Amino acid sequence: MTTSNPYRLLGGPGSPYSLKMRALLRYRRLPHHWIVPNSYLGTGGELQQAGKKIIPVLQYPQGSYWADSTPLAYDLERRHPTERSILPSDPAQAFLSLLIEDMADEVMCLMMFERRWGSETDLQFCARRQLSGWLSPMPKDAFETHVSNFIGRQTRIRGKLAGASQQALLHALFPEIIGALEYMLETSLFLFGSRPSLADFGLYGQLSQCAIDPSMSQQFKLLAPRAFQWVQTMDDASGIDGHWSPDWQQMPWLPSLLRIVGEVHLPLLMAQVHALQDGQREFSTQVRGHTWQAKVDPYKLKCLAWLRHAWAALPAASQAQLTPILQDTSCWQALQADGLDLSAAGEMRPN
């Protein structure tokens, strides 16, 4: 990898995972080009040639294409182990970072998506904003046809993701998350010190969209103005140098975020994996007093398997350090080995 032979990140302006990867590459100062493929919403083009159905896609300097942001982040650590790592040097902190990042990817994305397509004001703005980023200039009538089709597609997806009970829970999560960040910013710029971790990038990816979408942006500015600015800081942290704090056990914002992991994220993972093992296509479970019923996402098996593998791989001393906070935040039990067969997940790697 050189400036003349950089990574190429194919993504989109409305994709939280695309901006997560772009911010990560910027912070690590890994030469890259940011590319928004005009043909993403149609047929043909580079993404189809790469054989990928999701964004972002990262083309390595050698020419191969890879997807899935969390495995990509870890693969970049293996490829560039000495260049501004985003994995805390303390194994216990690194594990907590993975837990929070996984919650951001798997739960906060639902929170963001529900609000983005949940009101007329939001969906009218968000559809036009995103399509303006994807499509080349075109006459207004043609553009509005695309907008209408896109709104129909996204609202159908929203209807399948969250019913009324889930919506209430997802709406309540946003002030909880930004409140934890606002509290963090009283004493620390990032979750684990003065440099960003994988978890910071996971949170940033989703919040990058919340800071733009009308309803959430308004709430964000009102409830957590410093956290709102933190999103702008995270967008390009290439000029920030810092260190990991040794005192993670004295960081009161971590339990706040871990409670969301233990009370929302991990129960949803467990319910879906159990449903998969039973051959079910749908699952139903109770999450913070709300009934959550939806289609099973097979990817959740990978999430649970990778988290359990990371936990099992920790040194005994790190497990002993983490056990009290994981138990207090309802995270511990889901990380322990049981009768679930997670072998189909395989090792964490880009695809």
C-alpha cells in the first residue's frame, strides 16, 4: 500500500458503515480513495463486478474486494499492526470495545433506520438527500420518480424490521446513548482515553446519520450538543494523537453503554440464534419489557460466535477483571459456552 496504490473504499453518503470505514481509514492514515459508485442503485457497475450486495466494499491494493466492516477493521489491524491501532492494548478494554461496537452495528442501525423512515418529514428529506449523493445530476421529474420508488422500498423494509413495541424501545435508546457520550465528554474525548477505539468508530458510523436526519438531528442538538460535535470530530481524526487510559474501571459511561449491550443487544442475539437452531424463520422475545418479534437474521449467529470466541480467548486475569462489570450489566451469561452450535460462523474474516 502506497499513496500511488491506495485502498479504494466504495460506499455511500447514507450508509453508516461506509462512513465508519472511511473515518477509520482516515484516523489510521492509510492511503485510500473514497468512491461513491453511481450505479449502486441500479445494475452493472463496479459493485456488481466485485460480487458484493452490500456496502461498504474495500478494494485492497492487490485488487481484491472485501466487505463486512468489523472483520475488515480487524484485518486492517493484521495488515498494519504498527499504524495507529484502534484496538486498546489492554485485552479487557479491547473486548469491551468489541462489545460496544457490535451493539452499535446491530442495534443502533435499527434505531437509526426506524427514525429515518418513521415520519413524513424524515423520509422526504432522507430519500432526497441520499439519492442526491448516489445519482448523477438529472431532471427533477426523473429524480422524483427515483425518490418515490426509494421511499416505497425503505418504508416496506421498516415495516418488516420493527413493530409498534420495538419502535418505542428504539426511540428510547437514542437519548440514552447520546447521554452517555455527553457525560463522557466531561472528562474524556473517547471511550477508552484520548485516542479512538473500534467502539468509537462503531458509534460514530450510526451517529453520523443521526446528526443529519431531521428528527434525530434536532433531538441530538438539544440533548447532547457536545456529543453532536464529537461526531464531527470523529469524521476525520487523522490529526489526533493520544493514549489509552489505564483506568477503564473508573469510566462511568461504559456501564451505561454496556447495559444496552446486556439488556437489548445480547438478548436479541440469543433469541435469534435459538430460533435458527430450531429451524425457525421468525423469533419473539422480551426486551426491556417490550415484545420483540421479527424475522431471524442469520448473521446474528456470527455476531454471537465471534463475541464468545473473543471472550474465551482473553487471558484469565482479564476475564476476572471484566466479570463484575459484565455481570452487573447483564452481559456475562450470554458470553458463556452452552449447548448452542456456533461452528457454522467460522473465523471472523471479511467476505
